[in-house]
Amino acid sequence: MQDAKYFSHSWELLTRDKGWVKPVLVLAIAMFVPIVGPLAVLGYALEWARLSAWGVDAAPKQRGVKIGGCLVAGWRAFVVILVWMLLWGVATSVVTAIIAALRIRLLSSLLSLAITAANLLLSLVVMVAALRAAIYQKIGAGLSFVRVYEMVSHDAAGLFKNVAIPLVTMLIVGGICTVSGLLVMSLAMPDILRLVYEVEYLSATSGSDPSDLLAIVGSILRTVMPASVLIGYVSLVFSVAGNLLLTNSIGLWMRQFNVGAWGSPSDPLPVTPAPLPPVSSASTPAPQSQPQPHSAAEPVTPAPAQPRTDPAPAVAPQPRERSTSPDGETVVPLTPHRAATDELGQGTDKE
């Protein structure tokens, strides 16, 4: 397969529209909402990646986002991810128990490193399964281990190149938390030292008033809490941006399998999946070749038409022609199966 720059293409799509940072800031705020927030953010990322997998070069939607649809997509992906991780946890537990029974320290250390690296790579495979479930809008499609293995084994090198995105994101978030944490601790250190002194003083004098102790604790909270919330929010902004880029990069990687030609979730992938070039916003038709002029002295005799003996090859179902909704959103079929059904229905009507 040709070398595709999934990250750079995903970054161009993310920053293409004016005001692109607003969805990232809003999604970071949504992450503070327990359970519902992370599910909605995950569903939002998968819905964007679903468009990329279909071959649509679209930026993340800024207006008219259907929160209910994002929640459903996020819940579907959560179930798929949970099943994959449970199976992986059982497998690693069995292997770890066997290695521990051998009591070989070097082997145990190597196993720990291997599991850490495998966890990072497995996260990409699990996102492929979650995106497959988003494309079909069925949990079972994400649990089709054979089909996911077919895609990963076909272009594992291209998929695992995306591992750099979560690594860079973790480095950025870790650096922000470390530097900001040290800065906050330096600001609160005088009050912390006073608190230690007051605790020792109160333990030595049982009749002392603890009001000074409470005042110091309040001063520490007033310094630490706002800074902690701000640090957490900035970290979430970078985490959400990294998650969007990673999920959409996987969608761009999945584009090579020609999603429009997929059948039901249990059907095998196309026999020879060919990489598809990135789809631009406006396609330019190929120029038609001009006929060469003939000399007047040499009349042109048309060649007799040859009867066609071989039947025409069957055309695989392709995605329906993209249309644009009144709010400017690009509309594509929800599932490959629906696209095939609609084309069959249209052909029947024409007959």
C-alpha cells in the first residue's frame, strides 16, 4: 500500500474550518460530566471518523450536533471496547500466571514490557472495531474478530503508525501536569509548612484553638483547587484533540477497504481491497480526449460493431451520491447494507 500520511490529513481536516478550536473546548468541558460526557465525546469522534471512512473529507461539525446520536454511538463503542478489553485481560492474566509459576525474573520483566507495548497497539485495534460498529450501527459488527483481523493484517504497518498520536498526547499532557503541579506546590508550600507547624503545636498543647488550623486549610484549598481545575481542563483540551485526531486517522486508514462495497457485518471484505486516494471537497472531472482530425483524401470507414458475448461484470454497490443538508452538513448512507438496498430499490423502480 502507498504511504498515506493519516495524521497530517486528519490535522488538515480538523483545522480546516474557521473556529475549529470551539468544538475541542466544548468537548473538554463535557468531559467533566460523569459517564455521559465521555460517552458523548467518544461518539462525536466516531461519527466524524465514520465520514472519513466513507471517503468524505469533512471537518468536525460545529453546529447542529445531535447529542443523542453521539451518546448512542458512544455507548455502542463502549460495549465493544469493554468486551475486547475483558477478553484481553483474561488472556494476559493467564499468561502472567503461567510465567509467574516458572519463577524466572528476567522472563517476568520481559513479559511486563511486552504487555505494555501490546496494550498500546491493541488500543488501535480496538478503535478499528469500535469504528466498524459505528459504520454498521451494530454492536455485533465491532465484535466480528475475524473481519477486524482481516483489516489489521492487510495493513498493520499503516495502522500502527498512528501509535505516535497517543504517545505524543501523553507526553504533552504529562508535561503540562508535571510543570503546573510543581508551580502550584511552590505557591502553596508556605501554607503547607504553616499547616505542619500548627498540627505539631496543637498536638503539644491540647487546649489550643484549632481556628488557625482551619484557616490555613482554607487558604491551601483556595490556592490549589482553582489551579487544579484549570490544569485539568487544559489537559483535557489536549486529550480531546488527540482523541479526535487518532479516531479520524483510523477512519482515513479504513478508507482503503472501500466501505461502500461492504455487505452485511458477517460478509468478508472485498477480495483485493485497493487504497483509495483522499477525497477532495470538489472533484475535477478528467478531461476528455479530443478526436484527431482526418485528411479529406482519406475517408474514415467506421469499424463494424462486434457483438458482445461476455456478460457485463457485476458492479459492487457503491455509496450513494453525497448530498448537502440545509445546514451545510454532508449526508452519507448510515450503513453499507443500506446503501446496497437503496441501489437495488432504485434499479427496480427504473424497470
